[in-house]
Amino acid sequence: MTQVTTPNGFTLDNSGRRIAIDPVTRIEGHLRIEVNVDSANVIRNAVSVGTMWRGLEPILKGRDPRDAWAFVQRICGVCTGVHALASVRAVEDALGIKIPANANTIRNIMHLALYVHDHLVHFYHLHALDWVDVVSALSASPKATSDLQQSISPWPNASAGYFKDIQDRVKKLVGSGQLGPFRNGYWGHAAYKLPPEANLMAVAHYIEALNFQREIVKIQAVFGGKNPHPMWLVGGVASTINMHGTGASGAPINVERMNLITDIADRAHTFISQVYIPDLLAIASYYREWFKYGDGLASKNLLAYGDFPSKANDDSNSSLLLPRGAIINGDLTKLHEVDLRDPTQIQEFVPHSWYSYAGSNAGLHPWDGQTELDFKLGEKTRKTGDKIEAFDEGGKYSYVKAPRWKGHAMETGPLARMVIAYASGNRRVKELVDGTLKKLDLPLTALFSTLGRTAARGLEGLWAAEQLKEEIANLQAAIKSGNEATANTEKWAPSTWPREAKGVGYCEAPRGALGHWIRIKDEKIQNYQCVVPTTWNASPRDAQGNIGAYEAALLGVPMVNPSKPLEILRVIHSFDPCLACATHVIGPDGGELTVAKIL
Amino acid sequence: MGGKTTFYEVVRQRGISRRDFLGFCAMTATYLGLGPDGAGILAHAMQTKPRIPVLWLHGLECTCCSESFLRSGHPLATDIVMSMISLDYDDTIMAAAGDQAEAIISDIIRDYRGAYILAVEGNIPLANDGMACIVGGRPFKHQFDEAAKHAKAIIAWGTCASSGCVQAAKPNPTKATPVHKLVQHVPVINVPGCPPIAEVMTGVISYILTYDRMPELDNQLRPKMFYSQRVHDKCYRRAHFDAGQFVEQWDDEGARQGWCLYKMGCRGPTTYNACASIGWNENTSFPIKSGHGCIGCSEEGFWDRGPFYERLPDMHQWGVESNADKVAAIGAAALGVAVTAQLGATVVQRVFRKRKPEEQAEHKEPTE
């Protein structure tokens, strides 16, 4: 091919100069991006290559379903806990276990704390250096930086002296010649647009956010004992409540613990509203053109499974604080129903992935999937020695499978959630989105872009910080009313289980829709499969040639200097990739296959 | 290399008083168990040493080790990264990507041969010519080999790098292999845990920088200062174990009283880690304190020692001749609950006395 149009409406041209970015850094896991640029350095073709797999599903086979959460939690240590949550929900669904109201609230609290933490760390530590020139901060006036800070926020760390100290610290670092994580950065790149003062302010907040983020996750540590990778429990939560009686001080949840999480939630909300959101708006105002670049699938197809049940054991949209649904072809007036159990809705395809299906290229629903590792490079792959210079997207080129919803490539993540909540009339989300667009003087369609994605994540971070306080108050109220139950042990013993069962558990991970499908037989896991957010977003082409969200979003993006791929990092980081693992592997006995990819 | 920034200079620049700095040294020295002179030695080192380059590579992993490291409260991760070491390569946080990132590795190997620390998070898949983890278009194994060969020392972060962890659980489809099995002639420190405790990670680094030597290691290459005692030894619920007061099911009265989780499968008695002493997230909690048993995540092969909710003496795979169900059954019938617990304790102790030599032999063999 030189030029083709995909069925989902994108024009690809691979005739221009080919550039590879590998590793894509400031993400979780291993990802490679290749693009072709035209003579004006505009991206005309994009190839997303997932370059790792770990094989967790065959490992799960034959294990106790109550242990599964601990295994799958290790899929990702950045969005820690999301796989565990999906897993306990899948097992509870399969076995018909109802959890107590407090367990539901505590899970919501843990999950919201993760949202706040993860979005904050993504913005400052994974994404900010795409927009912020650290070296430029050295030429800022501390006084002018102080003025800028005070003009956008009541945050108290705003004196000229404070910014002078930060600047001296950066000066020292740069002056030492040992730049550490800032070494070989794209400093001075023409695509950086912030004035030195905004850069200095952002660098100060990079450091502050890194120091503060460790506080937020203490909420997970209170309920789960540690973070990363807190402890979960099928049937509820293990963090027992003892508010009034003997032994309360040695119990997991007592009045001191509640005070601790209340304090942290308050401080987190302050940090998000006084630092993150004002910075986001300030930075966005200097990069308005990035509300045009990087749309891809965003203005077409969005998917969310929904999350945060306000009522335990009720995952209808009337219970979910963030709703479930799909938007197709950009029609925000119609929210399609999404059913994770329907074999015709979610399917996965592998013609361009390093797996093969026996005898056919048809899509398979995760409950019925079968996958065999098939690491094969396309014939146009270019190699020098042991190094692959360019993959061949005409052949197999990724460990990521291609999931489709009713045949559509979909984008998932904070943007999808915010837009779907907006479309479904969620009042607080509408306020947040409309208010922000008004401040930036942008139309709703501006959301479908690189900075739209980044802004949606920030707004969702604020929403989560608000909701976190509310859920803590809900827990407090339940305890006050005399309800201290945290676990349902009626079906804890495997002898109470049916001989065969299957279930699905899902949640909205910070990066998007996450589903786990389990089959249980004779008290053991027979089959376990995960379809994770980055599988949707980093998807390679499918049999019809439809491209996924990363590949689509890169098209049309102009680059200043293709050898210094700052613009590609901006687009890809706006999705917050999590390439934790890809695990479609044949079962050890060569018999029934355990499926799953995890990306 | 230009000017040499010391840790002390940078904290002073940030307005931290000398008094606070010395207080920090004293606290860190106490955690490290450095004895009465420790604080002084630490303070001296932090005021005089330039920053050592660190390459932090990622193999098959989940990035929980990096995340844990960033949670460190003393020292703060920002202080370590900006002041104590020069973290020149870490794909999780570094500004550069692609060619600019790859160049750093070759530059450091060239400029600091034998003088940089290699930190490895995750492990190395050997199946399928190592193509289960491709970095820069090449198998991760190749990048790892080059960086390992010329390192001064290697820190294997977490259970993945130390002993394999989840992707090496049976049947280990990618043939994920821990660091120490692929390295010769360069000292390796294993810092296990899934993930390791943040202050253990930063404590290991501070110790190496302060004393300019490796911490004393046990036969599994773990720093003895953090991994020589069981979670059970220091558990705040230990008195309930000794008194025979156990949680019998989730959310029962014993659970609300903070009784011992041994019967719920707690692996505290077989897990060598500092969770019960140093604690997690600046001593906010640790799993047992939050009501869930330890799953033994710092122990080699712990994934294959489940189910996690089955109590320890049922575990036959360690060569235990008598399992505690038998002991417990006799005890329960004849002696009642409290005595059962004591018998259980005796059995556990015996298991551990027996286990040590077997452990040593076991760790010389590569895992599947």
C-alpha cells in the first residue's frame, strides 16, 4: 500500500519517512510506536506495537478462585487494585455472592483514592514533561512566577522566595551535569510554548505532587494494608470495623483510621482543586492547537462499562455513579446499552496480533476465546543485526489483540467516561465539563483531542476527589446507624459452590473499561480472561483493516522535528498507556486454551 | 561531570535546617540498624559524596516496584532522584524516549564503566528467544546483558527480579528468569516483595551510598537488615497467636478484636520481611493490621504455595512430615483451643528449624 482508506474512515499513507519510538517512556510497560510522516512532517500512518506478554491466564488455571485477585492484581502496579476489584466481582458474580453495603462503600473509597492518585501522577509525572520545558524554568523570574501562581490559585506555596528555592534546586541539578531523569529530554524543542514562569511553576508542582501522591494512597493502605497491591477479599473486605468497643484500637477500622482517611481525602481534594486543575487550565491555554490534534476515535466511538455502584450488588445505571454505555459515530444523543455477557458484543480478533485462532479469523467472546501464541514477523519487517528497525503492519505486529464492540474499534478511558456521563445527563459532570470549556472558550467538540483527553482526566480527578469525601461520609453514616458488617461468608467454603459456574466482573480502571471473565469448575479456575483498557486503545488493525485509538489519534499530527518525537509522546501519553502484559497463551496441556491478553 | 552536588547541599538549598538534616540521618540510621555511630557516618556521606549513576531497567513486571519507590517518605523519592543518585535511565519517569532514551544506556556504560548501579525491575523472559519482552527492537535480554556486564553492582527490585514472581509461577510460560541466575562476576542484591516496602528500597540505596559497600546478605542475597526476621516475629497480633485467640471467619468477633489471622491462611510465620516492623506507606499499616493475612509476597515461589486462605500447616510441599491438621485435630479433641494454638506454634517453629537447610539447597536450583 501507499495510500488506503480504512473501513472506519481513516486514510493511511506509508510512503513517507518511517520513524520508530521505542521505548515509549513515561508509561507502564513496553510500547513501541512507528509512524510515517509526509514531506511536511505530518503523520500519515501509525503503528502501535505492544512489545511484552507475561502469560498470566495459564498460570491461573486450576487455582482457587478466591486467590485469583492476588494474581491478576499483579497485572499492573500503577493502576494497582483495579484487576483485583474486577476479579473479586467476577468470582462473586459466578458464585452469586452478595456483598455487604459497607464492603461496597469501602471498595468505592479504595477505587476513588486510586483515581485521584493515578490521574495526579499521570498529569505531573508521566505527561507534564511533554508540555513543560524544565530547562526554560531556569530563566524565569521568581517574582513573576509568584504573581502567576497567585493569579490562578489560592495555593499557599506561592512566594517568590519559594520559587527561587525551586529554581536554585533545578539550577544545581542542571549545573551538575547529572540531569538524572531529565537527561536527554527535549529541552528547547520548538514545540514547547510555555513562558519560563509557567515552566517554573509546573516544575515546582512536579516536585510537590511527587511528594504529595504518597499521602493519597495511604487510604488504600488503611483498608488494604499496603499500596501498591493492597489486599482484597471475595465476599466483601477484610478490614473489619470496630468503632465502639473493646479492642477497637487494634482493629483495622476504628475512629482514628476514619479520621486519618478523612484528613487525607480533604488534603487530596485541596491539592486537586488548587494545584492540578489550575495548572491544567494554565498549560492548556498555551497549547490551544492541541484541542484539535489527536482526535482519532474520540469523536466517533466511545465505550465505558461504568463503575462506582451507589447501592451494593446493583450495577444498573441507576446505581452506578459513572454510567455504562457506548457512543457510536459521535451521536451523543444515543447511548447504546453494553452487555458484557452477550457473545455478539465484545469480541477479540488476532490477524495482526502474535496469536492465532484455529481455522478462522472470526472474533471470539472472552468466555469462549481460544488463543495460541504465534510470534511471526511480517515479510516487510526490517532488521539490522538483532535489532528490528521497522515492523510490518501488513503482518502480525503486536502482543495486543484487537477487541471490538459489535465490530467497532472503540476508545475507552476518562474522556469516554466523562462524555458518556455527560450524554446521560450526569449533573456534576455536566457542570465540570461545561464550566471548563467556558473558561477556555472552547466548544464541546474540543474534547475530542489530545488536550481534551488530558482535560477530561483532570476533571475526573476532581470529580473523584469530591466523591471520595462523599463516600467516606457514607461509610461514617452507615457505621453511625449501627451497621458494621464488612464481609459475607455464606459461600466462603468451596463446598457451598455449584459444580460449574461462570461470571464476569468489571470496573472502570483509571485508563478505561476493564473486564474479567471467569469459569469455575470443581472449585477451581477452569478459564480466566481479561480484556483491559489499553487493549482497546492500543489495538492493532483487525481483519477488515480498522485501526485502533492510538493509531487513529496520531494521524494528521504535525511534527516540528521527527527525530525528536515530542508530539507523538503528547498524543500517546494523553491516553495514559498501560502495557502491563499480554497473555494469550496456549494451555500447558495443549487442550482447552486459556485466553487473555492484558494490555 | 561538572560540579558535584551532595545530598546535604541540596537539602540546605531547599531551606532544610542542619538540625533537621541531622534528625533525618538519625532516623534513617535507626531504621538501618547502624548502631550508635550510624547517624554521624550517614551525615558525613551525604555531605561529601557525588551522585552515582543508576540505570533502572524494566523487564517483565507490573511497575509496582517503581510505584512503591516513589512512596518513600524518608528519604523522599524526590530527594533521592534529584540529590542522592543520578537516575539517568528509568523508563517510567524519564523525559527522553526512543533513540534519546536508548542513547543514555550506552553513554553511561561508556562513561561510568564499572561505576554505575544497575537496578532491575521485573525479570528476563528466555522463551521464544527472549521476544516476550522487546525493548528498542531487541530482546530485553540483550539490553540487560550489556548493562549488567559493566555495572558496579546490581539491585534486583522486587520478587520478579529476585526470584521470578507471578509470571514465573507454574507453568512459567515465558520462562521468566530472575536476575541473579543470569549474572556472573557482578554482585547482586535481591530486594524481594511484591512490591518491596518503599523505605526498604530507599534504605538499601542509602546504605550503599553511605558505606560504599554492599549490605550484608543472606543465602538468598537479601539484605539481612531487612529480611532476617519473619513477619510473625514482629507482628502486633502475635500475643493473640500465643494466647490461642484466632479469627475463625471473616468479620467475626475475633476479627473485630484484631486477633491472629493464622487460621485464615496468614503467611506471617513463613515470610521474612520487615512489614510488621517498618510497616507500609510510612507505617500507615501492613496487611495483617488491615485485617487480611500475609500472602508471603517476598518469598520465593510463594504463588505456588496457595491456596492463600488455607492455613500454613496444610502446606505439604515444604517437606513437613506432620501436618498441623493432625496436630490440631488431636489438640482440639483433647486439649481445647488455647492448647491447640500452642501446639500449632510448636509445629510452626519446628518447621522453620527444619526448613532452613532445605531452603539453602533449594535456592541453588533454577526454578522451572
